[in-house]
Amino acid sequence: MSTPYYESFRTPLTSGFRITYVTAPGGYHPPHWHEELEILFHLNGESDITIDGKKHQLHPKHMIVVDARQVHSTFSHDLTSMFVSIHISKSYMEKYIPGLDLYQFRCTPEDITDDNFQEYLDICMLLQDLTKAYIRNPVTLPMETEGYVLQIFARLIQYFSHPQSTLPENASRLNSERIRTAISFVITHYKEPISLQDAADQLGFSKEYFCRFFKKTMGMSFLQYLNEVRAAHIYQDLESTDLSVAEIMEQNGFTNQKLFNRTFKAIYGCTPSAVRKGASSNNSE
């Protein structure tokens, strides 16, 4: 199974949204971002969703909203987690509400109060109904799907968003754009040899300034982030291919065996061999 870390609409979608039903392996998925607003609804399992450096707990039958262009990561506590992911293009939805791209959305379990609990619950119920429709798979599924998504998004706009009168301050916006550029560079080139200078050149920074900027913004060094992205893809390949650990490691950009072993164990709490054995036992059942 492949899990994208930089996600976007690959082709124009006439409906302005995309729904994905995901079965994800447990463990850590490094920071990433996408142009669209994302709604995550947990069907089972427990996860931590970190958005712009703040961690949120997500329980079964609960949902969380990640606004467009927000950097976020996930950590699933279970061996297998199932959830619904809905990406919505705010720009496309401006045909209904002009200026929607300037709206800020904030809807996490921690933000729910007595005043908006019923609205949050109503959205979660709509997400459950959407999943039930997907399981039934009626001939009218495309129509039902669009109706559910529009209802869900309309409620998010009404109860969990507020319009900004202006764009964020230039410096803050520029820094956000820069960190997204650095993340996208890693996602595109993680299989290749990447140096600090290569990454710094993407932003027009010196190597020293880039190191300070990335660590201050992301809370980790650039090389740590690069290694985490590589390790996450290796985890997926261990589960989905029969290649040797050495082959997978090399194909995903790792050249230092000791560094790889240390990084993998720190993230997933086990060895690559344990992941491979677990995948083999699941396939034999």
C-alpha cells in the first residue's frame, strides 16, 4: 500500500472533492501538506494528528479538519487503522461562496464545546452515513456522495470557520510557503542523494541559515525529516514487496545501515525484520 505524503488533485475534478477510504499501517507518517482542505474521519483505531506543531488525539467515529496548506503528520497507535479522507478544493467551492479561500477552518475534538457539540455530532453522523452508502454501493452512489460532501462542508463553513479580512502577514505567509517548498522537495526527491545545500538552494538560503530556519519551523533538523520520510516509505515497501531490506533501503535513499536501523527503531519501535514478519503472517491468514 502506498501512502502519499504530499497530496494534491492529480487531475481536475468536476465536483471539487475527492474521497478516499484508507487502510493505513500503524506507526508514524511524517509531516506533509496539500493544497486542499482535508477531513479525516476515523472508522477504527486511535491516532495522533499533529497540525502546525500541535498534537490532537483522534478516536473512532470522530473527525478532524486539516485546513488547506497546513503542515501535518499522523501517528497511528494500532497495527491497522481505517479512516475516511475527504479532500475539498476551497478554490472550486468559491462558486458557492466567493472568497472562501480566505476562510480559516478549525475543527478538532479539543475545540468542541457545549455550544457546538451538536453540530460536530451531526457532521460525524453524516460521515457515517457516507460510509454506509459506500458499502451499499447503489447505482446512485455518485449523487449521494456529492450530496453528503456538500452537506458536511456547508456545516463546517457555518459552524467551524471564520473569514479573514486579509491574508496573513507577509513574513508569516512567506515562511509557510518556504517550508512547504522544502517539504515538497523532499517528497519528490527522497530516493535521490540530497544534501543540505541542495535543500537550501531551493529557498535561496545559505546552508547554515536553512538549518536554523527548518529546525525552528519544524521542530526537527532537515536531515532528521528526510530520514523519517525515507523510513516511512521503507515501512510500506516492507509490507507490500518481497525485496530484501537492503534493496528497499537503497531504493529509498538510505546508504548508511546503522543510521537507517537507528532511525527506523526510533520511529516504529521495532526492526524492519519484525515488520516483514508481521506482514507475512497477515498475508497467510
